[in-house]
Amino acid sequence: MQKERNVFIKIEEYNDILDLIALINEKVKEARLILGKLNELKNQEDSELLAWKNSLDEVERKLKYIDQSLFEPKF
């Protein structure tokens, strides 16, 4: 069993520590908000990229159809 030990610190230092902890907590909240915004932007970007890919796939499909219709021999 360990002995309990008292720790004494100056009130000014204690208040400084409390202020520092409050500041750190505020910065963590800000970081979470920024992370949420970045995640939202990433999701929008992914959605846009998928739309572009689908558009390109559609153009490619139509070009193949035109190429087959015009240039492949018909029996």
C-alpha cells in the first residue's frame, strides 16, 4: 500500500494550469470542428469525382457505340 502524499502548489500556478487546460480544451474543440469541415469537403469532393467518372464512362460508352455502328462490318 502506498502512502498518500500531499502536493502543494502556489495558487497562481494552479490558476495558470487551469487556464492552460481550458485553452487546450478550446483548441481541441476547434480542431474537431475543422476536422468535421474537412471531412465534409472530402465527401463533397468524392461525390464530384464520382459524377465526373460516371460522365466519362457514359461518353466512352457512347463513343464505342458510334464506333461500332459506323466502322464495324455488318453481315
